[in-house]
Amino acid sequence: DVELAKVLSDVNDNGNLSSMKTISNTKDLQKQFDIDPNTVADFIAEVSEDGDFPTTVIVTKANDEEGKDKINEKLSNAQSYNTDQVSTIEACKVQDNGLYSMLVIAKNHEDIEKIINGYFS
């Protein structure tokens, strides 16, 4: 099991992100990403709409495989953007590892994904 609070702390310390808003309860998670709270065992999520770029960092742990598939579908649909952001956001894909799913939408998404993936290796 991965301690997601540590992952989030590491991302905040080393991910070069600013003005991020933490989503801390499943009600807000559902409102932001349309994820059914009953599919989620644990999660971390932060979003920023403050700048020119809609940054998102979310890692979820599903209750089971079916829940993970539902979460991945919702995360795949979460990629809203404007035409200036298309190339960067299209490079950001939902990734999973076991029951965990991850979506990072950021200009430096590769650096943040590397931090997160370090907890799964």
C-alpha cells in the first residue's frame, strides 16, 4: 500500500506547482471529477485554475478492478482545455498501477509523474 499523503507532500515539495487547491473529501472529488465516492478507497487531488493552465494532480486507489475502470473513464473525461493547451494536455494520459490510477495535467507533467511513480516501484 502506498501512503498517498506522503505522495502529495512530495509532489508539493518537489513538483514546482503553485496556487493548488486540495480536494480533501469525496463529495468535492465527485463534484470536480464526477467520480462515484463508493468506488474510491483513498485519494489525493489538487487542482489549480489560477493561471493560464488548468493544472490537475490526482491519484486514486479504487476499492476493486471494476471501480478502477470507472475511475479511469472519469479521469479520461476530465481533460478539459482550450486550443492553446491542446498539445500539452494530450500528452497527459491516465495511468494505472494495480488499483491505483493517476492523472497529472501540468506543463511539467513528466517530472510530477516521475515523483509519483517512484512510490510504486
